[in-house]
Amino acid sequence: MIDTYYKDLAIPEVETKRWQLAVSAGVFGWLLDAFDFFILIFLFDLIAAHFHVRKEAVVYTLTLTLAMRPLGALFFGALADRYGRKWPLIGCVLYFSAVTVLSGLAPSFTFFVIMRALYGLGMGGFWGIGASYAMESAPPRMRGLLSGMMQGGYPMGYLCAAVAIQVVTLQHGWRVFFFLGAPVALLVALLTYLAPESGAWGAQKLSSVREIFHAMLPHGRIFIYLLILMSVMLCLSHGTQDLYPDFLKSTHRMSSKRIAGMNALYAVPILYNIAAIGGALLFGSLSEWMGRRYSIMLSLVLCLISIPAWAFGNTVLVLVLGSCLMQLRGQGAFGVIPAHINELCPASLRGLFPGFVYQLGVLVASPATILELKLRDLFGYQLALAGFATCVVAVLLVLFYFGPEARGKSFLQDTSRTSEVYVD
């Protein structure tokens, strides 16, 4: 088993003043990012009918958004490593919010498609800057909890989208849903403006964008490891979330049932996203004393235990419990990721490196749902979901068991030259 230790782990770091503002900006920005992405999945039929196109054409815009995310991570990440975290973060959130509003104002389907592709640039750019800004600003002793809070913004955005589609009236049509996030974007921009610049960036900034990209070359080994890791992690996320509402609808006729007065097809995602937020906070906090890898591995083992109820439950209660436990544990593993990746990344590339790895992983993992659909046609929905999730979790356990860790790494010093690798 390979583990990484840093000679300067015990070096105290001065707590950044008003760090709460930087962390809040990262959390609310990622929540907004997820909301603007997931709101579309509830509007496929309405948008298709409005523009007189096939539903598949609207679904395809999700693929365009995902394909553009790595480019956004490269562009905004490079700006963040060159010019600091604050202004690229403000520019990114205002950009993708403006493009989202323009999506709601689209006069034609072609214009709508272009806006959703351009939105992908902003969505891809935000996570890398937001996560690095939050982790660099946070007190080291609180990184795990705040990492879970940062990543918990994603299921919170999904949850808000599911609630909005139930609460906001449709009498004004589908366009209004693309305007709801604009005030939050202004809040994120204000929080970032009031927060201090990252001290870690100031201590290790590079002098040009060219130097930033050149500096990536010596770190190919950790880049490849993290890319593989994030690709498989995102297979777990997409594999347990994307098709699950359709699974409930087609296999269990959930759309004809109700939970707490709501259509069960919307109520179940609301419940399991609440569980996902709790899981991100729980396992993020556990990672401070268990270590990043072991807390993730614990959540993955618990995922395996959840699969029978999640995939093979035959009552509404069992399916709700199974899906909540699956997302609590699966997103619990994701809750550790912002801290884990930022601690492993090169110090001078923390704006670019984490986001690019994450978003490339999204792109690599994007065929996961297609693979699950093919498995469904061969073995049925239940076996397809269960088999895919089991294989993905098994691969992740191996990757984390043999992978590196740098919990508590100082962000104010370049530890890339002082690290030592021990083999246990």
C-alpha cells in the first residue's frame, strides 16, 4: 500500500481572515452550477414541444454541456493560477449565470443549443476554482468538513431543481426556471468580492499562462492517477443517479404513487438528495481523523451493502431507504474529494489541475448511462444497475487502497519537492 507523507505537515498555518466568505462562495456557486444543469432534465418535454423538436434533441444538449466542461476548466483554471482566485471566480459565475438566462430567452432551438454548450464552459470552470479557493482559505483542521460542504452543494442544487419544479408555477412556461438562479449568482459574486485573495496562490503564483501549462508536464503521473480515479468516481455518480428516476418509473410505476403528497417520481430524488448532502458532510468530517482514503473506502463498502435494497427493493419504503442509503454513502465518498484532490495537486497549479482532472473525468465517464442501458437490454434494469455499481465500487476500492494521500498538507508551501513516499 502506497501512502504519501509530507515533512511539513506539522507546520502551523495562519488562519485566513474572513475565510467563511470564500468557502460560502464556493458552496453557493457549486449549488447554483448544479441547479442550472439539473433543472433542464425536468423540462425536456416542455422545451421539445415549444421548439417542435424531438425530445432526444433536447437531451443531446446535456452531452454538449458535458463535452465543454474540460475546456472551461482549462480556461478558467489557468486564469485562476495566473491572476488569483477571486476575479476569475467572479467572472466565471457571472458568465454561466448570464448564459443560463439567455437560454431561457432563446428565440430558437439553435440559439438554445449554443447557449447550453457555452454554459458548459462556465460549469466546467467553476468547480476547480471554487474548490481550490475554499480549501486554500479554510483552516486545515476543518478541510474535511468544508470539503463535504463544498461537494454537498451539487446534490443540494439537484434538490433545489426538484423542489422548484414542484413549487414554481408553470403558467409562465419553462423559461422562468432559467431565471431563478440569477440572484444567487450575484450573491456569490458579492461574497467573493468581500473575501480575501488566497494566500496560497500569492505564495506560489507563476508569472505567465505559458509557464502554468509548462509546469504541468512534470506531474504526468499524478495527473493520470487522478484522471482514472475521477473517471471511475463519476461513473459511480452517474451510474447511481442518472437512470434511477427512469428505473423507478418503468420498473415500479412510481409516477402513479405519492409520497408525502408529492408525486413519488419527484419525491424520491428529493429524499435521496437530502441523504446525499448529509453523507457528504459526514464522511468529509470523518476524513479528518480516519484519513481521506479510509473514509472514502468505508463509504464505498457501505455502498455495496446498500445495493440489494437500492436495486431489488419491491416496495416503496425499501426503494426509498435503499436509494437514500446509496446516495448518502456514494456522495459521502465524493464529499472528501475536494480536500483530497487539492492536497495531492501541485501547489502552483491548484486552480487548473483539480478542475481539469475533474471535468475530464466527467467526459470520460459520460458513456456510463449508455452502457447501463445496454446492460438493461441484456439483463434487465435491476441486474444492470446492481452489476454496474458493484464493479465500479470494486475498482474504486483498489484505486484508493493503493493510492496516495496528503491529509493536512500545507497549502502555503510548495511540498512537491519535499514529499516522501513510503511503501507499507
